[in-house]
Amino acid sequence: MAALREIDVAAHDALVEALPWLCDHLKEEPEFVALADLVAQVATETPEAARVFANRLGAQPGLAADAVGLRRWALHGLQRHRNDAKRRIHHFEWGDPVVFSDEQTISDTEHLLDQRSSLLHYLAGYGFDDFTIDLHEPSAAHVPDPAPTVAEALIRLPRRVDGIEPRTRELLFRAMIAHAAAHLRHSPLKRDAGNRRPTLLAITALIEDARVERLMVKEHPGLHALWGRFHTASQQVSGFDLAGLTARLARALHDPTYSDPNSWVRKGRDLFEEVAARDLGDVAAFDRVARQLSIDMGKMRFPLPRHYRPRPIYRDDNAILWNENATLPEDESVQAEVTFEFGPRDDKQQPIDLTDIDIRRRFNYPEWDYKLEAVREGWATVLEGIREPGRKGKLKRAMRSGQVPVLGMERTPDRSIRLTRLSEGDELDLNSLIDNTVQHRARIAPDGRIFLRHGRRRRSTAIILLMDLSMSTDRFVPGSFTKVIELEKQAATVVAEALDPERDRIAVHGFASNGRHEVNYQRVKDFDEPFDAPQRARLSGLTSRLSTRMGAALRHATASLADQVADHKVILVLTDGEPSDVDVIEDDYLVEDAREAVVSAAAQHVRTFCLTLDRRADHYVRRIFGARNYLITEQASTFANNTSKTLVRLLAP
């Protein structure tokens, strides 16, 4: 509560007023602390939203009963409306936290997020490799789940799938993606809707769905069975209204063995097949079929339901087919006559003023929420300044006097290199052994060289020395007159000079943060750059500032190593304290996020190690890096030397 008061007094007072009513729903002190932390986190980003949130908790204390669902809802609002303050306030004033407490929605969402990578690969198989997959906003309990939506470079899927067995969900997601690909490949997109009535638009889209699927099945016959699993409409199941009849027509157009007793459905099939037999590419002819069916539907006086969505469930909402903006009247659509006046040509190009423009590159990374045991997608933003690239090329330099090379990386076995037909070796060479046997039976003197040995090559390494540049590194190391940041610079210099550049690539990077939207990442020396005057000048110019959001920096460093080809990939973190940031109130949040970043790096075959000057670091650095992946240095005089020894330990065979 004290932290909340420092951030925003009004939000603090509103939460204090709400406490008597919240006592009926929060029994233990940790529950009150967690709620106060959540309000404080909202306040760090939008104080007005935090006040609205605290006032609402007083008016509706029951919202706090499900702490996990309330936390999901609040964080979703912060991220979803991060660029719109009004929508963010509206979310906390009128949004429904209950939709984030539904267990099926949570389960379906987690399953879909787990499958997102494979679905993107599946979509790329149809020729669309620049798309992303996102989720719809959660729907209130009384509102049906939305249909998939296809937009430019984006496919948005529903969070919840009703009436589908868990083992069938993956097939449903593939059916959704394949249908979206059919539209992207064969449909005319963003046609003017004009004055078409909603019923006509719905039936035209139904006919278009069947047309593009018919074209897609010609190229990929297996899709017919995949889509057919979800065509279950019938007179008994779907009923006799507009939604039911359109679902039955969709099945009739997909399944030639299906027989429907309704005359409208039979007419729709006959008209469709007549045009399809002539030319599946004649969009205008299929539009005429849809118009005729729409007229017949109007005679039956069946209105379009308010929450109508195409059936079967895998089909999208067809928003990509239409431009809903009304066409201009004829007199307004005539192009106006414009008069151009040409002045004298100015050969001097005026310079562009970039003073107030942020031209830094932005990279979005997730963060781990240990209380929800879930990933916050795209939560942190890493910013990199644009600098002139250093000189690259084959790096050679002589060993300086007194310079100690990093040992332990001399020559290691490479099982991809085999020396065959040797008189002695480690293993039998089967091909030579067979040749010798054949020669022996043919009464020819055998060669006798029947062994092989694996060759050896130099071990290659790619190392990122990641320096903590937060404000705490501006302090003096206890017992010395040297600042922490100066020790980090000395250690970076020792490592950059000691490694052999012909076989080891080292990068020296640094980071400092100012909240989740501004994790500053600096490249002092990049891979394949020499450690020359420009790099030394950048290292010398580093200053201490801001905070330590370590997880985002580790993820960005891991991404930088992804393009490197090496036997060893290592991130060596130089720091002096625990992860922290100005917008994080909870004690363990950034520690657990950094631990998750280390686990993610290990999954990509990147080893992380921490060298710290914090004598009290054992309780958190062990949690982040593991029991054998950190070293606490208490003396300033040994820090640089320990950095070199650590690399020996990490890179030795």
C-alpha cells in the first residue's frame, strides 16, 4: 500500500475505502497484498485507470473473489489498449473480468497458443509465410464466440471453441487456417458492399466459401475430408431458420452424398452446380446465384440473426471479402479538376529534421507471470539505437605482451570428419573391411588398412558479454574506490583482448531499462568486429542509468545468438544486483521472468552464466541461473580475473 501511495494517492485512497467490502472476499493477508500490487501495477502505467479500477472494486467487491481471473483481465487491458488511454480506462470501468475466469476459455486459449507456431508453418505451406495469428477479445457469457477473422497479414481466431472434443481441436484449427488460405488465394478481396442487404452479403459469402473450397480441393484433395468432419448440419440438428438453412446448404454444397428435404437448399445446390460445371472462376455468375437465393429467403421472411456467424464452425466471418464503406454517389465520384503550379526547381535537397523522431529499432518480447503461470505476450519492448557498423572482416592480431589467452578451446573431436583406410585407429572402417574380405577370398593380397579415426578441428564459440548498466552500477564496490561499472568495463576489455578472434566471436552488449516499454540495449562491440578504437571509445563512454529488467535483455541476447553458427553459445552476465524496474512492485516477478528467460535460452542451446558483485545475491541468482551457473565475487581486484576464468570453465571441452 505504501508503494501504491507513492505512485498515485487517489488510487490508494480509493482502495483503502474499498477494503471493508473486500474483506468478505479476501480472507488472508497475501490476498490483500496481491490485489494492492495489481492496482499499483495499473497505476504505474495509467493512474486514471487505477483510480477507476479501485473505485469499481469498492462497488463490486465480488470481482476480487477470483484473483487469477482478475489479474488476467487487468493485464489484458493494459496490453490490449497500450496505445489508447481512453479505451484502457473504459476497459477497467466497464470490462467483464468474469470472461477470464472461465476454465474452458483458459484451456482452449492455452491450447491454441501452444499450436500457433505449427499453424503458422501449416499456413506457410499454402504460400503465406508473412502472416501472424492472434486471438479475438474474450466474449461475454451471453454472447456467442466470434468466427475467425482474416485481415491483411493477420488471422484472428476465437479464444473458446464450444462443442468440439479436445482431440479434434487441432484438426479444427487446421481447417480454419486452410479455409483462410482458400480465400486469400482465390477470392476477390475487399469488394464494395454498396447497398447490399446483410442477408444478401451473408448468402453471397456462403456461396463464395463453397466456391473457393471447391477450387482448393482440386489442388489439395485431402482438404475435402478435413472440412467434411465439421459439416454436421441437418434438418434435425440445425432447424428451419436462416442460420439453419444456410448451414444445411453449406453441407449440401460440400458433400454430394447429403440429401436435404428443403426446397431452398435443393435449389441452391442445383444453381451452384450448374455454374460450377461451366467455370468455377466466374465470380459474377455465382453472385447471381446468391442474389436469387437471397430473394427467395426474403420471401420466407427469415431475418438475419443478430449474432449470426457462418457455419460450419471453421469458416471465417468473411469480413475480408467486403469493403463496408458505402460507394460515393455518381456526382461525387467524378474526379475533380486540379490545377498544378510548378515553381522553380530546387536542386538542393532539404535535410530532414529527425530531432523529435525516435528512430530506434523496437523488438517485442514476452514476459513470464509466475502468479498466472502464463506468458504475457509482447509485454516488453527492447530499444536499440542505430549506429554506424564497425569494420568487419577476417580478424587477425598479434598477442600483446602480458595478454593471457582463454585456454580450454584448442582442439576438439569432430565426428563429421573421418579419416579412413588407416593402419591403426579408433574404429573399424566397414567399407575397407569389406574390400579386404573380398580381396582375401579372391586370393588377392589384402590392403590391411581397415581402421578409421575421427578428425579434429578447432572449437568455435559465440559469446555475448552482457553488462548491467543500471544506476546501481554507479556505486563503489565495498572496500574499494572503484565503481562497479568501471570493473565491468575492465572485465569486458580483458575478455575481448584475450579471446582468439580467428575462432571465437565475442560481442559486448549492455542494457538498462525504464519500464517495460523502454529496455535500452546497447551494442558496444558486435560479432566479427575488431576491438579497436571505436569499440573502446563506446565501452569507455558507457554510463550508469535507469533499472535492470534482465529477462528482456536475456531474450534479446539469445535472439542475437540465433544467427551465429558455433559449437558453444554463451551469455555471460555481469551485474551487481537483483532484477528490478520502475513499473514492477512485486518482489519476485522479474526474478522469475529472468529465470524463465534462462530456461528458454537453454532450450535454444545457449548457456547463461552470471558473475555478480552482490554479496547477498545467492538467494536470487541461484533461482535465475541455477546452482552451478553463477559466481559471486566479493573483491574488486579479482572481478576481471574471475571473468576470464569463468570463460575457461564455460568453454572448456
